[in-house]
Amino acid sequence: MLTNKARSPSKYQDGDNMSYSEKESLKQLPEASDWPKFSGTGEYDHMQLIDYIDGLLIDFQSIPDYWITARLNTALKGHASIWYTEMKEIHDRRNWPWWKSKIMKKYSNGTWIWKKAIASENDKYSVAKDPYD
């Protein structure tokens, strides 16, 4: 059954249009099972997953966007997985920057931001307290 949400074919959909170097790059990427997991509970350490994905995009510049977003199913667990599935049903295909902003909006609540700011203040390096002196 066709819906009014037409899916545009991806340049990388079947891999035929990928260059040899792009295909070789993808072989070097970590398996999705090795990615950090995020469940949406506890201290909401969603930044570990976001930083990991952003790091992959820096290290492997030819990663197709669909490769990242398709693996979110594996990285998100529990409440975060349910939220992601519901969002996908509503918004269909979206790119990583879009998903990143939605994860940040959903899980970077005021308490989390406050705790991170306090932790950052407590973690600042001070010349006066140099442990190596």
C-alpha cells in the first residue's frame, strides 16, 4: 500500500553507487553492537552516544547518513527505544543532525544540564591545586 510519505531513493541504498574507498571505509566501522547504549533512564547519559556518533562522523567522513540512523535501533534501549520507534512512525526518515537535536531536546532536561554544569565546575583544572607539584 502506498502512502503519501514517499521515500526518496538513497544514493547508497544498495551500495552499487558507492566508490571503492567508501565501501572499504564502511568495513572499518565498529559494529552497531559495539556502540554505547542509551536507555533514557538514570542519569540520562545520552551524550556518550551522541559524542560517539559524532566521533565516527569525524573519523570516517564518508559514512552515509542512513548508516548512522539505521543503527539507532541497536543503540537505543528501553524507554529511549520506545520513544525512537514512536518518533520514526510520526516523522519517517530523518538525518542524524535531526535525530541528534531531538535526543538532546528529549533527554537534556534542566536537572541534567544543572548536574553537568556542577560536575564541570568541580572538574576544572586549577594551577593552585596541581597534583603533580
